[in-house]
Amino acid sequence: MARRDIKGAVDFAYLENYAGGDAGVVEEVLVLFREQAGMWTRLLEHPEGRRDAAHTLKGASRGIGANRLGDACEAAESGGPVAPVLDALDAVLADIAAYLHEEALRSLKTPR
């Protein structure tokens, strides 16, 4: 998996700009997002946690430039279906994996 596998679920240029070009910050944010995705998924699957999970995921998504996921979360937060959120989250996680993989390969090629 490499950058060519990125499908556009995350606007990485937005995130990189927001992080002031600090690759370490970008990586840390993406790793945290990925780690918390499991928790959000479990909460989205339970009616009593759905609204709060959708709200939290909406903010986190928009913070990394995953606007389609943010929009799906907004709809779910208002009582809409959860399936589009889970589908969009899968796409975001795939893009994050491709991005982080590409960055890892680049770090192996770049002399320090």
C-alpha cells in the first residue's frame, strides 16, 4: 500500500498545512485517529452511544480533512443511518494506512 492507493477520503494537504508542515504531528494525529476508530465503531453500534460517538467522530474527522466522513457523522448525529458512517470510516482508515505506509517508506529512503 502506498500513496497511489489514497482514494481521497482524507485531505492530507489540509492536515499537513494545519500541522504547519510538521510530519511528526501529522503522523501522531493520524495514529491517534486510527487507534480511536475502534472505540467509535463500537459506540456507533449501540443506540445509547450513537449520537455522542457521531458527534465526536464528526469533529475528529473534520480536523484531519475527512469531510465526507464528517458529513456522514452529522447525518447520523441527527438520527440518520450509521452504515454510511462506517463505510466512510473504512475509506478514511484505508487512506490513513496508505499515507502512513508511504511516509514510512520515504523515511527509509531519506538519509538523516
